[in-house]
Amino acid sequence: MKRNMNEWLSGLISGKKRFAMPILTSPGIPLIGAAPIDVFQSGELQFRVVRALTEQLPDMAAALTMMDLSVEAEAFGASLTFSDVENPTVIHEIVRGQNEIDCLAIPEVGAARTTETLHAAKMCAEQITDRPTLGGLIGPFSLSGRLLDMSAMMLMTATEPETVHALLEKATRFLIEYAKAFKAAGCHGLVMAEPAAGLISAKMCQEFSANYIKQIVEVVKDESFAFVLHNCGKTEKMVNELLSTGCSAIHVGNAVDIRTILDQVPPSIPVMGNLDPTVLFRLGTADEMFKAASELLEVTRSYPNFVLSSGCDIPPGTPMENVQAFFDALAEYNSNPGLTRY
């Protein structure tokens, strides 16, 4: 079902009521009684996780497919390790320099587990009808860092920038096709996670990340398809670079005071974030979660374009009691907009 995503985005920021869109999938795995190893390899099980979360959390603004940042690297041929306690992880790089990058084949969409992620996206878009479905994928700089080795790539941005650009061009060509496939599957938008770009300067972010993301945005973003860009680094000095991509909204991590981001973003563009996904969601108590969410809602009261969220992907093993406390804080704020518990 098509949606006017411009209207959806405007609705998130148009009134006194606050909305929430945490990057939340893995903590829902226990809701369906499946093993995480199986879920990360099955589109059917991933759909069931997302559906269970939306049924339990009616105030979640969108349904998000699994944010598994190993899928795209695996499609290129990277080896992974799977476990029941964390998301799949790339084991080692598959290219080391220009010659290997030149020989690197760009995979077809459908390679490795991309078939499963797209199957899950299609089922979510077809069967979860009370809110938009947003697909999850990695950004080009972060993908390249998994193919080349992040430490090596960080060094090569200074010593061999042309080599990094050659890899980024291949990564971007694949991500364009993958993003198009999410759109064809019926998704209403994407959340692109580009965490590695938070490790570099604003100037380098523009050159090695934003310019490539812009190519993807220009292909898929339209009235019926939104593009949320996540960067969980120290983004205070790279807001212009993030916005230069043409994204519909930006999502920032807990490394920043979100007000410093909000001060730089036009009020027509949603800014999402940024409660600590590990310290609060995974390791905190429900009371700590409620207090932190309430305080963040209070300090951002004067920013109409703020959307409450986690600072990054909420990890496996997060108690659903903490997730519920997050939404309880939102509900209390919305029912008593002039008051907070703390």
C-alpha cells in the first residue's frame, strides 16, 4: 500500500504530541520464541519479529526491518560469525588494495541473505498496514570499511584516497540497486546506518560518505519513499554534510547533545535520537529508562521537529520491560504535556 511519506514526516513534527521511532528489532526475537541465529537467516522469522513488536508497541511510528549491518558485506563475499548473543559480525576483510578492489565483483541483489531481508520487507509492507515499513541497510562508507578493514580504510583515506573511492563506487552501485529493491518490495522508506562516517572529519564525511549517499537518495527518495540517515558519531560539526545528502530526516547517536543538532536543522526536517542503546536500553533498569526518556522529552520541548528514539540499533538481549518504559515515558509526556514525573 502506497503512502504519502511527506505527509507522514510532517505528521511526526506538526503538533504538541511527540512520536517515537527507536531502531528496534533484535530485542523482539524472544517474542516469537526463535533462536537469533535462525532469525538472522530467515525472512519469514524476521517478519514475525517485526510484526510481534508492532503488535506489542502500538505507539512505534514505523515498522523497521532488521538492522543487520553484515548482510551487504556478506553479499560481496565476506565471511560472518553468527551467535545467539549479538548481531552477525564480519570476520575479516576481503580486499586489501587497488588490485583486489578492481577485481571485486558487484553482487546481484538477491545474493546471500539479501533475498531473506527483502522477503521480510515485502511481508512487513503487505501485512503491517497501520504504519509505514522502513527497510534497514548500511551506508557506503561503513560497508566499504567491512570489505577493506576499517582501520586500513581510515588510513587510506589520507594516503590512498583514490583506492577508497574505487571501493566506495562499487559499494554505492550495489546499494543503489538494493535500495531500489526495498522500494519495489513495497517499503515506504529506508533507514541507512552510516556509523563509520562518524569517525572522520566533516570534510572527509562529505567526500567519502555524503556524496555517495546523495547518489542513493536521488534514485529512491520521492513523495512515497522516505530516507532516514543515521550517523552515531560526534556529528555536531557535520550536520550540513548530513543534510547535503537530501535525506528526509537525520538520526543521531548518544555521543552528542541532540540540542546541538536540532539548533542546526531546519524545523521542517525531523531529528531522531538519541538515548543510549546499551547503557540505558540493554543494561539499565525500567525506572532509569523512564527517567532518561522523560528528561530528553523535557529538554527538547521547544524543538517541534524532535522525534524520540534510541541513539543507535538497540542490541539483542534488551529487556522488553525497558522498551516498554521508553514508550510509557512518551505516553505520559503526551497525556500531560505541561508536566513530567522528574
